[in-house]
Amino acid sequence: MWAAHRLNQALIIVLLRRLRIAIIRVGHVEGGILERIQFSLSEVFPETNAFVVSSIMPLPDDAYNPRRGQYHSSRILSCIRAGHQPAHGDRVLGVTEADLYVPSLNFVFGEAGRDGSAIISLFRLRPEFYGEPRDVRLFLERASKEAVHELGHTLGLGHCTDPGCVMFFSNSIIDTDRKNRTFCKACHPRVLQNVEKLG
């Protein structure tokens, strides 16, 4: 059984070498945050080529809803598709400081499209947003989880019922803090299968 596990891990590494993940700033985002997300993705997806794009994509004016004071994440995704894919990578992850929403929800931590593009918001990931002391480690851990979660969607995964799996739906920051940064034993093989189809 151990030998089969090792073979499976080796196969995952070979397959993930095919995958390039471009990380782009959407509006102003501190560079160190993107580098931390890049590092986390390389840990969760070994041998994947995750890289930060030097250019900055401005927040689209027509995505802003002044009544809500938020940006429509689907509109930002359409701009990412138009301007950054597929030229930069097989998967494109936008990172923004803006507060995001979709019409059916008060907010979203992120959104993913079926074309391989995704966006995450840092706005509600900082402990200060909840009146708690600044905690850089916790903030970056949350950002990493949301990045892996949205990229998991771009690799064909839906939401998982396991509260510890990174693909569990975060209805609040409590859910994000409870789950791990990695896929559960049910979701992990599905990632492998879907990446294999990319080849």
C-alpha cells in the first residue's frame, strides 16, 4: 500500500509540472502577500510553476456597486479572462484588496470561473476586520487557503462536505480558520484526475 501511495505521489508531481499558475494583482496589493501565496501554492501543488505577474490589472469601474460599497467578483473575472488568459498561464489567480460580492450573497472571499480564472479578496481575511489584533501569520494562512480553494474550483472540484478540507465552503471566517490548506483524501485524487485531463 505504501508503494502505491508513493507511486501516486510521483504521478501527481509529473502531472503538475504541466500546470502554470499566474498570480496577478487586481488593484494595489502588497508584493509580499503575493509571494506568500505563490509559496503556498508551490507547497500544495508540488512542481507547479506558480509565478507573480509584474503588471497590475486595475479594478474595473463598472464592477463597483456604490450602494453596496463592493465590487462584483464575476465582472472582475470577465476582465481577467479578457486580459490575462491564456497568455500568462493555465490558471490565473487574481488577488485584490477590494471587498467582493455576488448578487445572491452579502460577500464572497473569492470566485472561480470554469475557464481557469479565479479571484480572491483579502478584505475580510485580516483579523483587524473583525476587531481583533493584527496577526500577519493568520492573515497569510487565510489568504493561502482561499487561493487553494478557488484554484481547486478551476481544477473541477466542487464544495466538499468535510469541514477540514480546503474545498469546504466558507460561509464565515470561522469556516476558513477551521479547515486545512490541503485537499482531503476524497478531493485529492479528483485533483489528480482533472489535472491529467489537461495534458
